[in-house]
Amino acid sequence: MKIAIDCRMSGKSGIGAFFDGILPFIIDSGNEILLIGGKNTFSEKGNVNHLDCDIGTFSLKEMFAFPSELRKAINKCDLYFTPYCNIPNGIRIPVYSMIHDIVFLDVKGLSGKLGTFIRKIFYLRAIRKSKKIFTVSEFSKSRIIEKLHCKKPIDVVYGSVPKYISDYKKQDEKKDSSIIFIGNIKHHKGLQTLLPAFLNFRDEIRKEGGVEPKLLIVGSKDNFRTQDSTLDEYMKNSPENGIEFTGFLSDEKLLELLVKARLLVQPSLYEGFGMPPLQALFVGTRVLISDIPVFKEIYKDYPVNYFKVSDEADLKSQLSKIWKEDDTVPTFEKTYSFERCARLVLEGMTK
């Protein structure tokens, strides 16, 4: 079996991190692999060939003028896999693509009417051109079927954590007084609930004479937009309020902060999978997450704590409760892995 794989998102966050997690296992499957774009990091593998490609994903050139030499090479393969819903024109072999979530269709105001319409066109185009769709949760599968009326087969393959997290060997690390949030700074990530809840919780700790907690937001402050004047004030006074926006972090630094944090809070209103809580659990940090359906699905067998989504008072209450408990994460079975994910993708393409 010869598989052509679109590698142009490799090295990027989000979908790129998911793809980089499964790619080594797909390459080690024994199939002949043709990598399109990305870095040629598997040149020593005898079953791998690599072709350079600087055509942007979702570009007009990708859709209407993809280079003929690349198309010819791809069409000599048995099938084509892309880790997202971008598919170059002129591919005649069976195509397998991924739709991780449809947040831009389900959550209003993320990209405007035109941006939402364009994204829907790309989703529908991917469904039309693909033999099968992969996604990362039963929740996402249900939304794809309902919102996009997908009749093609959809396989749920879940996801996992990056290698630098999965390889971490837990030590007797001393926890500090930090709470960590990881994610892009958009409305559906729930910061409008977390910030006031954290400040009320911090005031409570101060009045009790305890060490005041610090909130680390792993994301750029510059990208946060809100019409809520109260939240604007929180943002302006974030250093005085014990809130630190870290911006982009290296893997090493993120791992360090995750290990030291006493708690990770993920107050999302919507996710397709939601990896940060899994990252925290893998390195021994406790987790508090909103009770949205996808989190109930993904973390049903994991030692997490829930609060009512968008409920500031309940989030503050849960923070107070957990802060006074033992900060040790109970033993749990690691049911998610990129090796398993890659196996499910391969089985889905070849059976």
C-alpha cells in the first residue's frame, strides 16, 4: 500500500500537533509513504519519499492550480490522507480527511458571517471529495452529521498528548500556588467565566491568610477581544490581580509550568476534544473542567473535577474546595495514545 500524506500543517499548534503525534506511527506501519510538504525529517526511512510543497493550505492555488508534478506523484499512490479538511484539486485516488470540530459553525461570532460561510464550504467540499471522514470525538461526529448532513462514513479516532508529555516520568515535584489555563484566547474557551471566578477565589484566600494563587494563561493577551467592560478592566490590571499572560511557550517551558501548577482549569464552552486537561493529568496535575458534553465523553474514566459550564459561582466554589484537598492525582489508565490513534486511522483507510 502506498499512502500520500499532506504534511503542510506539521510543526504547527493544534491540528499540526495532532498530526505530528500520529505521523511517526503511520510511517512505521510498513506501508510505502509519500510525504507532501513539511520538513523532510524521515529521510532515513527506506519506505518514505518526500516532495517539497510551498502551496498554502486553503489557498486558491491549492484549490485550482495545484502543481501538476505533485498531482501526478500523488495519483500514483493508492490513497491520500490529509489531517484537516483541505484537499488539493486534481486528486483522483481515494481521499481520507479529518474534521476535528465545527466550532466555527456551532459557536456564533468567531469569524463573522463570511468567514463562517467559507469554512462551511470547505467542510462540505471535504465531505464530498472524501471516501471517509475521521474526527476526534463522538461529540464532533454528531455535530458533523447534524450540521453538515454528512452521509459519508465517520470514524472516531480520538487523540492524545505530545511525546514530550507522554514521555514525562513523574517525580516528587513540589507544587507551587499557580493555576494554569492553556488555549487560544477566544470566547468559547471560557475566560469570561474563569477571570472573575479566579479573582473572587483569590480574595477568599487572601482573607484567610493563605498564599495568594497566581493564574497563568498560556495564550496571547493581544488576541483577547471582549465588549464586557468588566473583563476589559480585569485584563488591564492583570499583573495586580495575579494574572500572567505567558504568550507562546516552548515545549520545555510549558512542561515545567504544567508540572509545577497545582491545578489546570479548562472552562471551555465548546471543544472538539480538549487536550490540555489530558496533558495535565499525564504529568500529575489536577484538573477542573466545565461539564460540557465532549468533556464528559473524553474524561469519563479520568480523575477530573467538573463545574457547571459558564457558572462563575460554581467555578469559584470548586476552586475553593479543590485548593484545600490533596494535590495528588489518583492513578488512572492511560487509554489515549497517538499509536492507537494512528492504528485506527490506518485501519479506517485500508479496510
